[in-house]
Amino acid sequence: MNLQGRVLVVDDLAANRSLLAARLVRQGLSVDEAVDGLEAMRKLSEGQFDLVLLDVMMPELDGYETLRRIKDDPELREIPVLMISAVGDIDSVVRCLDLGAEDYLSKPFEPAVLRARVSASLEKKRLRDRERVYLKALRSERDRAERLLLNVLPRRIADRLKGTETNIAENFAAVSILFADIVGFTELSAKVSPSELVGMLNGIFSGFDALLDRHGLEKIKTIGDAYLLAGGVPTPLPDHAGAVAEMALDMCESLKLFNRRNGTSLEMRVGMNTGPVVAGVIGTHKFIFDLWGDAVNVASRMESHGERGRIQVTEASWRLLRDRFRFEERGVIPIKGKGPMRTWFLVGRQSGVRPDFAAAG
């Protein structure tokens, strides 16, 4: 049976190299030669080899040192090395194996033994190569699955799900929630093509997504043309209200920029509230990290009862923000399911200086 592969024969004696090369070629192998360890290292760095036949006793750089350099090089260490030497004492054999040699042959050797050892070494190399390819593909799939999971869930929650937890639910005493809704988007959907509509919404929401990390916030979900985010969940954030207020103002600027670039005149309503929530994961196949509680419902009402182009906040959020942001009091308005509530419109920053909320978080 002919073998396949490229072999480097390293020996300082030309007769030995020629003899080995001839036998290896008859086995179907491609053979290159090196007269010493230094030339061997150069050729190994320049080309691809499947096996090295290395003489132990050589001038300049002997077989032991050449073997050590091969095994110390991350690019070369996987190449099997078959040591060949007239030195047959056990100490030399042990030393070669300790340095990482695949096998050891003593001179003079039987051609059948040489063939068997070469064949075994090449087969091991092929198996290791296939294993590396498989492991690389496996790591690639794992990384892809990781990226997909992190597109759906916060990292902290994803890490818990990858562990032993199956029922994830927590109480958070104080978080800030923001709802944003594109005004008139439903009517717009009847006037443009589906691809235009999705492209437009993707452009708007991608701009919002880019702001999240800057402020240390978590996107919870999108529902149609509505965007829900929160600060302080699932990772606590000391100034969650300030971070969400900054985010709200930046979202308005982001939409204005989108309009200028695309020749549109879209507006949105934004609602914000602060309070306790329950957060957890629901679903078994299509996971979603979601929030529940009265604070979430009120934030939604702030948006739906708000005015286009404005950010409406509750008294709970206003009390945390009034010293750093500018507001217009809207007064008491009836809120569905809650009755009369006092609300404000967030209109800007007090000083124009933005804290680094992402770093604080």
C-alpha cells in the first residue's frame, strides 16, 4: 500500500539520506532532504511537512536540539518526528521520547520496520489533523451559538442558563424603564413596501442599539415599532434613572439624525418610569428576558399617554433627575388603570455635561 505525505529526511551523511529517500519514495511519499538541524529548521519554517526522519548524531545542531526546537515551536510541534540513530542505548531512546519524538529506530533497521513506523506516524498525524479541524469547527459553532444567545439575552442571564439554572426570576427594588414608540408607523406601513418598512425600522432601532452600551443599559425587546429598555437590570446600576434619561435624549437625537439622512420626518413618543420589577426568563425554545410589574405598566402608559416628539416621565423618575435635567411640568393627567398622575416632560440636561454612565455601570 502506497502512503501519501511529505517527509523531511535529516542526516549529515549523503548516503544515509539517499537510502532513506529512495525507500520512502517507493512508499509513495514526497521527500525533501536536509544536511543538518539548521537546514532542517529552515525548511520546516518554509514548507509543509507531514513527518520528519531525524538523525540523532549530527554536527552543529544535533538531533536532540533540533527535536527540542521543533517541539517548542507552536507552528511545528504537531509534526511527528521519527528519530533514527546508531546509538541504541536506552537513555538515548528515553531522552528522545521525553523531548516529544513519535518513535525511535536504531541503525541498521529493517525496511519493513521502517515502513511500519512511518505508516503509523503518518496515520497518527492524519488523525490529529482531522481532530484539529473538527475542534476548530466545534469552537466556531460554539462561538456562533454564543453570539446568537447574547443577541437574545443579557450576558449575565445567558451565563446562568448555560450553567445549571432553568428557572431564572429575580426581584429588583429600583430600576428605570423606558418605552419608545414611532408615531404613525402603522399608517406608514400601508404606504411603503415591506422591505422598505423593515429597512427603515431596522435603521432606527440599530441607532438605538448602538447607544445602549454607552449608557450601560439593557434592551429588553422590540414589539412592532415599540422599543423597550431598562437600567439596573439584570446588572445593578447605581444611577439607573440618570442613564435612562441620557439614553432618552440621545434616542431623540438619533431619530433626528435618521430623518436628516433619509429625508423622513418620523417622530416618537417616549415614556419613562422608575420602580420595582420582577425580571426573568420565559420560554424553553425561544428564550426571552422580560420584565413584569406595575412600574413597567406605568412606563408604558407614560409613552401611550404622552405627546409626539416628547419624553414623558413619572414623579418617581422626576425626583431622581430634577437636579441634573431640565423639565416642563405637564401637570396631573388621567392615566388608564392608574387614575390621575402628575407627570413631567424631560427637555434637556442642566449643564450639558454627560456623565460616563457606561463606565459607572
